Amino acid sequence: MSEIEEKHLVALGKQAVKALNAKRFIAQFAATRQEAVQAILALIKDTDTVGMGGSATTDELNLRHELEK
């Protein structure tokens, strides 16, 4: 991906977060997969139960493995 494409996608992502937050969603932007995983894990307490029914996103992030650690 070119630098221009990457900057465009970052701008779109930040714009989407701003719009979601304006509608009272709690949204965050993560530029990388690792940032996304860390942001997700930061929201989950050790005592929480997490359900992940067939999510392609959680599969691509390898989130199940991260949660099992």
C-alpha cells in the first residue's frame, strides 16, 4: 500500500470514529492489528466472559489465542 493510500485510510478511520462517538458509540482507531488487539484486551477484565461467535475480524486478529493466554 502506498503512503498516500495509507494516509487516506487513516483519515477515513479517524473520521468514522468521530462520527460514531458523536452518536454516543464508544469507538477507537487503531492503525495496526497489534494496536487493535491491545485496545481490545485493555477493555477486557480477567473475570469477564467473552463470546466470539463466528467473527472474521476476531479470527484475523487471532484474538481467541490472545484471550486464552
